[in-house]
Amino acid sequence: AQTVTQSQPEMSVQEAETVTLSCTYDTSENNYYLFWYKQPPSRQMILVIRQEAYKQQNATENRFSVNFQKAAKSFSLKISDSQLGDTAMYFCAFMKHSGLTGANSKLTFGKGITLSVRP
Amino acid sequence: DTEVTQTPKHLVMGMTNKKSLKCEQHMGHRAMYWYKQKAKKPPELMFVYSYEKLSINESVPSRFSPECPNSSLLNLHLHALQPEDSALYLCASSRERRTVRETQYFGPGTRLLVL
């Protein structure tokens, strides 16, 4: 079974600064996806960024980038130039790349981290 | 376009009522999901439909009854719910190719209150 750990329950950052959210995971699989989802107070779950484990290059999406360390099983999210709209709960999630039955096709979420961006 | 829509946005129901939640996507995704989410917690998977057939049921009580009438639509029928069923209900969809389900895209959710 896979586990995803987000050990920091809350973080705060000043607007325009950079913040890094941590995530570690445990799996015996070699091929999988990792995701960061954002859930603002409106509670819509929004995909922020996706990383495929076989890709060595770290994924980036505008101000969002990841530091994917496969050997260390670490997948942190860096938010540059933080904006007030980045205030949200952020979930790290894991999904096995193949196999459609039972646990193989599930998203395994971490507990989430609440990020507050201060004006 | 990565839009999943859900109706209603909010729902208040008594324990004897019957109601339904609706989810729709027009991205051609063949996998659709229902999640339950309590405040400040991650979503918990309830059901997965693959090509309109129920693929996963996470031992959800029978007072929740899913239905997938076509490839774009997913319903969740509610009957005789308990106050502890109050939560945000999220629908998601993803592409499914051969043995791979891909990125899940979520709808805005239905906030349910059971009195």
C-alpha cells in the first residue's frame, strides 16, 4: 500500500515571497504519478501540477514548480511570488501508473497543509 | 476544457428525504468518481465508474446509491441519510486508456447538510 505524508499542518507566507510545501511518500512501485491539488475556501479541488515518476525533469506550471527526488521519495511544491489567491489547503497525492482494479487506480492523498498568504 | 459540473451546490435534507446529486463532464472521460470530504480532511473515495460500469465501491452504506446513465453523467442517490453524512461531495473524472487511469479533474462539489 502507498502512503503520503504531509507533516506540516499549516504554513504562512508574505505576499510576493516564495514558499515550499513538503511531501514524502512511500511505495514499492516504480511507475506512478504524483500530484499537488489546491483547495481554496470555495472548496473546489484544483489540479496545480502533475509529475510522472519516469520523467527526471521537474514539472513546472507558471509560478508553481516541484522538486521531485525519486530516490528520497520526496515531492515538494515551490510557489514563487505568492499571491493572496494562493491561500488554500494543498494536498499531495499519489497514483499508481497502471492497473485499474482496486487500490491500483486510487488517488492516495496526504492530510493536506493549510497555506495562508499574508498581505 | 477541464470542467466538471455538479448540482446542486448546496443541499439540506432531513433524514427521511430522498435526494440526488448530479455530476456532468464533457471531456470524453470514461472514468468517473464520487468522493466524500469532511472539513480540513482529504477526500475519501466512495465509488468509481469505468465505461458506465461500477468498478470500485469502497464499502459505502447502501443509503448512498450511485448511477451512471451515460458516459457524461454521474448521479448519487441519497436516502435515509444520517447527520454524520453531512460533508462536501466531490465528483471527479479522468481519461482511461487501456490499463491506465489518468489525472483526475474535480467538480466544485455539493455541500450537503443532513438534519
